[in-house]
Amino acid sequence: MKRAFAWFICLWSAAGVAATLSASQSGGEIGMRIDALVYPESLPRELESGLTNRLYLRVTALDGETTLQVSTVELAIRYDLWDQAFTVTRTVNTAPAETVRLANTSEMNAFLQSLHFPGIFSARMLPPSRPLTLRAELLLNPIGREKLRMIRKWVAENSAPNIDQGISTSNTVFNRIFEQYADGSDLAAVWRVDLVSPPFRLAPQANEGN
């Protein structure tokens, strides 16, 4: 088990330098694929903790700077300490959740290194002759504002100042999280990634029925 875990960490470290987002079309729907995400080094340990890890995505279909559609995706990942297998529950907008079981860390790593999300948008609601792009904003294990307020209070009361830097490491981390609230968001996360796809146009059959 230790050897598999060390191998898992090596795979994360060897992930691609830059993640890519690409659009796909099938059956009148627009999906997307994200490859080579570089996750936090602590994620392999967190995934095997037995606690649920959550990856949230907000995906926007854009015509230039104009927002056409917005969808949200949640991936909830749980490791069964007894069976030593992973369960991934995917929820897109308000659709019923879908669950997939991954037998080991190798399958979990492959899943997260190439994320597929079909049916994010309806092609019928998008202009057929315009160059479009997709933007995906990803948050890993975000913390709610009220919970974060309580944590910050605890950190302030329990962290000793660092003489050299003038601020504790814990406070530095949480200050980074709080900076994300500047835009009025109710969620923040230490790990956050924004990706934009290359421009694409709808296939002719994608808008049939408009």
C-alpha cells in the first residue's frame, strides 16, 4: 500500500505544467474535457483520508466577452477505507447525480488527470455561426464564509507570530483564502484554477430544431 501511495504522489508531481480545456459536441449538447490539471501536493493524502473531497466547477459559454450560458458541476470523491476503493458522485446543475466507482489509486489518478463532462450545455441555445469559448473556474474543497470566519478567529487566537516574517504561516494561508471574497463570492478555496478553451464553432447538426 505504501509503494502504491508513493507511486501516486509521483504521478501527481509529473502532471503537465499547464492544464488544457477543450469543448466537445455530441447529440446536440456541448461538453468539455480538462487535461493535465496540477493539483495540490497534499491531495493524494486527503483523498485517502476517508473524508469527502469536493471539486466544484463553474463553466461559462462565451461569445467574446458575452456570457451565453452558465453551468455548475460538483464532483464529490469519497474513499472507502475498508474496501480501499473510490466513489465519485457527479452532479451537473440540478440533474440527478451520477456515481462511478474507481477500484484503486491508479484509476482515481487517471480520472482526475482527464476530466470529461458531457452535456454541460444545450447547443440549441447557442449561436451556430459564432466563434465560442468555454471558461471553467475550479475550486477544490471550498470553505463557506461563516465557517471560514470561525476558522480565522481560531487561527488568530491560536497562532504565535513568526518573528522573521511578522505573521504566522496559518494566517498567511487563510489571508489568501479571504482575498477571494473581494469579488463578493460566498465560497473560497486555497486551490483555484481558471481555464479557457480555444475558440470553436458549433457543428451544423448541433443547432437542428432551432
